[in-house]
Amino acid sequence: MADTDVIRTPDQRLRVFVSSTLQELAAERQAVRDAVASLRLAPVMFELGARPHPPRQVYRAYLAQSQVFVGVYWQRYGWVAPGEQVSGLEDEYRLAAGLPRLIYVKSPAPEREPRLAQMLAQIRDDADVSYQLFSDPGQLRDLVENDLAVLLSEQFQAAQPRSGGPGDAQRAPAGPLPAPATLLVGRDRDAAAVRDLVMAEGVRLVTLTGPGGVGKSRLAVEAAGRLGPGFADGVRFADLAAVPAAELVAATVAAALGLNTSGAQVISDVMAYLRPRRLLLVLDNFEQVMGAAPLVADLLTAARGLVVLVTSRMVLRLSGEHEVQVPTLPVPDTTAGSAVAAVQQYAAVQLFVERARAVAPGFVLTSGNAAAVAEICRRLDGLPLAIELAAARVKVLPPQALLARLDDRMGLLTGGAVDLPERQRTLKTTLDWSFGLLPAGQQALFVRLGVFAGTFGLPAVEAIYGEAAAADPGQAGPVMDTLGALVDSSLVQPETHGGEPRFRLLDTIREYALARLHEDSSGWAAHDRHAAYFLALAEPAGPDLEDHGQLEWLDRLETDHDNLAAALSWLVDQDQLEPVLRVMLVSGAWRFWWLRGHLDELARNAEAIVAKSERLPPYERGLALAAAGFHRQALGNQAASREYFEQSLALLRRSRDKLRIAYISAVLGHLSALQHDYARASDLLDQSQAQLHQVGDGEFAGPDRVQHLLDLALLYNFLGQIRLSLADHNGAAQLFTQALSAARHGSDRFTLLISLYDLALASQAQGDLRGAAGHLAEGRRIAAAAGDQASAAYYLEALADVARLQDNPQRAVRLLAAAAAVLEANGSGWLHAWVPRAPHGDDVLTVLRSRTGDAAFDDAWARGRSIAGKGAGEITFDGS
């Protein structure tokens, strides 16, 4: 026997010092005492003996003679004695440094005192402390009993002599965290957020969800690495990607824990191993073994020191589960341009550059390729896997060439690293993996969702999913449940717009869904139902074209603009032209595209329809030619637009559509007047007036009534413009007033904007600058409220001319600068083609510069452009 061995009497057993407040944790102190006694150890507790000494001397003496420290805390920090900085509770913990410290914290604690909360936060940061939560005395007794038993076993093993031979080396723990081969880019905040959530009180199950390729596994590994020091028994990692069935998950977890077990004992052995431990278990790729979710719940129940971090494309739906939706990486917005400094601050771009340099070490982000890289990242939705696969192509394709080939991203984004799982080596195989996990009903809905562009609502989903769902509201439940399952699977992204639920697919996922949809010719029906739904949505009812109803209608269509554009394109491509023509000229829905700055979109469809119009009946061909004429007119091509209108009018005259005949006749008259062909203009305007006189005011309702008032307003405006050009200012003002009356009667913003502008010009010509400014201010407000920024900019130009005449050149400069900036940002719009545009060119600016001086001009111009960023509707007019 060694000389240092000590022979102890049977009463000298291991002493366990128990620290806690007394009154609030009386039951818990008894539970700890019972747990200690059950192991034949000696509990050391303040209340077990009275001593004629101050309390501080007593607990210090007790601690000096103890071998293990157990701290139990809930809500109270304890009493701070006079002259002391900390309570006895915290002093006991500090004095126990060097002893094994087992800490147990009762939860919930709604009234925890701040100093105790601070103390517990510090304890959690101590690497040599076991820290666990409990909710009742029974649970606490089990935890203390198990932890003390494990502690004694570990101390016994550590005390055993080692020979130092090869066979005595400790085996490395199974299931260690994978060592990442690449740097984690753009996820520092996300990793910190996951770490903080896992360490939050009461959190024991965290699931990272997101679509395939978003980086769930990589984020989990990073977060787990940061969390490891906070778990006394470390971190274990189990990759479930290759596990074919839920029944095999327990064996995979056992292997990750380093257990040699099999058969019916696997689950019980895993539970027995985990029960006394404080351990973080990472379960990666859980989505294809969802049937094993109850096993996770059982493990958490059996092992109170266990915390589980899961990655999955869908949640486990377990009690106490905390979901973290892993976002795609931030991408540059479309205003970032080609400035390297502006583009490289985005995580998606940083990832692209980092991975590009791995295959092409000389790759550098420059002003020449920054815009292309930014657009690639946008087109790939900031999806990390897609960006990495794209960057891997840089060795062969520079960013500009890569961008040009992104229309076939499924074929382009292949060739991932061979050490990646096979499902992650191409974008398509990653999405195939997700698709294959879906039941048949979810697969059927998912592929049909590919017809949507941008966001969409539940009613639209019901419409495209099947005629039964569209016809029977009772089908909404199953459709909603299926859509909800796709949301849970991270294939559909939920959003909220105006308090209403909206949904969207990432563009990359949408392309995949469309490819799947087009594998079967029956998928075309989904496109047809999509187009029918959104064209019906676009067709305005009577109230939608009047007063405030028009604004609500415009906002509603703006929300679904991407889907409207997709619907029109689909119908034109499929030669279903009549429904598109109705939208463009008959129903009044065209106002949305004109007022909201989407005129180019209608122009493309109009030109495509004209190219196919030979096969149309005369009336429909006449509408197609008129649609193309309107858009050529907006582009300033008067000759081409006049030719289209002439052909259109000849065809429309074969019909009985007096409103459309009057409309096109008036517009042709306007174009003739602009070319100073007043004889032809007068003849056409007379024809328009004759058509309108053949119909009475009360003959129409709904959109036809609004069209009748539009025709009248345009006729009076065009007649008035001729009078104004001939210097008949009073006659012009009278006609413009009649036009404004018709426009107000129809509450039509299209004709209101034309009429107010024209009337302001007449007032200005009459010398009534205050009246002109009033009409222009009203028109600017109407345009801005309708979202028609380009028209509002033209009103700013006219207001600048009024300011010039009022001898306020600096204000005129500011308004012209703001107008120019708004037009640069929003395009030229339509109003300039319908009214005489106010002076705005270089000649005017030269005059204003001479009146203000260079310094004042430059200052006013800079101020005007700076406030234009708010939009024309936000610019104030204070008369200065």
C-alpha cells in the first residue's frame, strides 16, 4: 500500500455542499438531500446544524470540508449583508471554485431578480460547470442522483493508473462535428442567433429549416462548434441523409454516440447513455425520416440534459420545438449598379467571389463584372448552393457569359465538388431530392405553382389547382392544407401583404417546378387556368373605375402585376389573342398598365399581336392595330402611330362599336393637329363628336359609361388644344373646363390628368398664374396617389414654368431637377403624348442659370434631384 493512501472510518463519506435560498426552495433542498443520501453520500446543508458563529463563517467552513458543490437557483438572489458586495448565495458559488460544480436552475422564473439573472449568465459562461434546468423537485432529485453517479464514475476512472501503452489510449468520440472544408460566408449573425437560441432558458429542440441548398447543415455545424464548450459532455453529430427508414435512426444516433448496441436494446441503451449527460446532439438531414420524430421526443424526455439541433426541410411538429428558418443570402438590389464598393458588401456576392477564387485564383470583382455578378446572385435568389455552383463555372465562363446562360440554370449549375453528397452536386439533383420526399398530392400542387410569377394568394392557388377547388369553396380546406405542407417543406415561402397571406417560390425553385409541370402535356391546363383567373381579376367592375375605388383596384393589380404579365404573355404565345385585346382596349383594365408605369409591357404584347393579327376578324384586328398605335404614340413615333390608327379606324367602322370609333377618331384628330394638319384634325374630331351625339348619356353603364365620358373628355381637350395653339385662350379654357367636368363625372384619373394639365396651360396663357398653379398642384397629387410618377413629373415641369413666370428662378430650377430625376427613374410615361409639354429643355435651363448665377443654379439643381428620391408625390411646394 502506498504511503499516501488514507484509511478512512466508515462514517467519512464524500460531502456534497448544497447552496440555495432557503424558503423559496425548501422542497427542492429536500429533494437534493434525498438524492445525496440515496448514494450513501453526506449532504452538507446550513439548516442541518446550529452553530454559535456568523452565517458567513459557517458556510465557508462547510465548503472547505466538502468535495462537491451543488447549486440550486430559482428567483431570489438572496440577502446582501451590510458591507458586502454580493449575497451569501453568490459568495458560496465563488468559494466553490476548484470543486466539481453541479448547477440546477428552476424554470419558469417569471419574477427572477436581476442580480440572480446576471449571476446565472456568468455561470453559463464558466467552462467547468454543469448547468441544467428543472421544473419540479422530482425532476431535480433524478438529475442530482444521476449527475453525482456519473461524477463519481468519472473521478474513479481518472484516478486509475495508466500504463501508457497503445491499448490504453482513449478512443476518439464517435460522431464528431464535421470539419468544414470552406469558410462560412455571410452567416455570422445567423450562427450567433442559433447559438443564443439554443442557450436560452427552456430551449431543448431547435430545428433549422429552409429549401435545399440554403446552407442548413453548414450553419448547424458552425453553431454547434460555437456551442460545444457550453456542454459538459460535448457535441455529437449524426448525418441522416443516407438513412433509408425512420426505424434505423436510433441505430444511427447510437453510432454517433459511440455505443456498441443493436436490436431491441438500441433505444434503451441510447437513453441510458444520454440520461446523465449534458450534451448537444445534431441531427442533420431529418426530412426523409420524419417518422422518427417521436424518437426525438422520447430522447428529450428521458435525458433532461440533452439538447437537440436538427436540420430539415420541414419542421418535426413536436412540442417545445423552436423553428429557425434559414434565409437565403442578401443580394444587391437593382440600384447597386456596377460600383464594386456597393456590390461587394452583400453576402451573396462575397460567397460568389470566395468560391470563384477557389477555381480561378486570379478572379477579382471589378467595375467591369460587378453588375453581372450582382445580377447572377439576384437571379439565383441568394441561394448558397446555386451561387457556389455558378461560381465554379468562372474558370470557363466569365460572369457576363455566365449570366447570359442562366435561363437554363438547371443545366448550367452542375459539377459540384465530388466530396459533396451526390444530391448536392447539381442544383437539379438537390431539388429532385426535395421533390421525391413529397406525397403525390403535394407534388401535383407544387408543379402547378410554377405557373405563378411573383407572389400569389390562396384564391389563386385554388383556381389553378383544379376546377373543383375553384367551383366549390369547400375544397379550400384541402388546398390550404396541401399548400401549408409545401410551406413546411420549405419549397414555398409565406409572406404577408396588407394583412393578407401571400406565397411565393424562389425563382430557382419556380423554374424547377415549371420543368416538372411541362413533362406532361396536361400541365398546360394550369397555365390556362392561371391566365383566366388573373384576367378576370384585372377586369374592373363599375366601382373599380371610379373615385377611390380606382386607387384600390390599382393597388390590387399592382400586388399581382407579375402574374398579370405572365398571364398576358402566355395567352399571346398560345395565340389566344381576344382576351388580351379586351384587357388592352375594351374593359378599361389598360389604365393599370398606363398609370402604374408598365406601358412597355403592353407595347410588347401589342406588337406581338399585330404580327399575328392577319388571322383575326376585322374588329379584333382593328383593336390590335389601335393598341399598337397607342404605344407607338407614347414612344413619340407619331408617323407610325398615325398609320396604325388609320388602319384601325377603317376596320372598326365596320362594327357597331361607336365608342371605340369615336375614341380612335379623336386620337387621330389629335395627331393630325400636332402635325399642323388642322383641316384633317377638324374633320376627324367632327366625326368623333358625331359618333358621341348618336348615343345618349344614359345609354351606358359600368366600363362603357366610363369610356363614353373618356371619349367626351378627350374630344374637348383635343378641340381645346387646337384653340390654344391658335391663341384663342378663352375658347380653349371653356373647352378644357368641359373636359374636366366629364373627367370628374367619371372619376377617371386618366382624363383628369389630361384635363387639369390643359386647363392649367390655358390659365397660364390668360395670365392667371395662381389658378394655373392650383390646377397643376391638384393634378400632381392625383398622379402621385395613382402611382403615376412620370405624369407627376410632367406636372412638376409645368409648375417650374409657373415659378419662372412668378420670378422665382431657384424654385423653377429645383422643380425641373426633381422632374428630370423622377423621369430618369421611372421612364417617360404617357402624358407627354397627350398634352403640350411645358418648357423643360436646355434653352430654359440656360436662361435660368443666367438669372440665378452658376453657384445658386448648381445648388438648386442638386437640392431638386436630392428630394426626387422620395418620388414626385412627396415633394413639397412651399412657394420658396
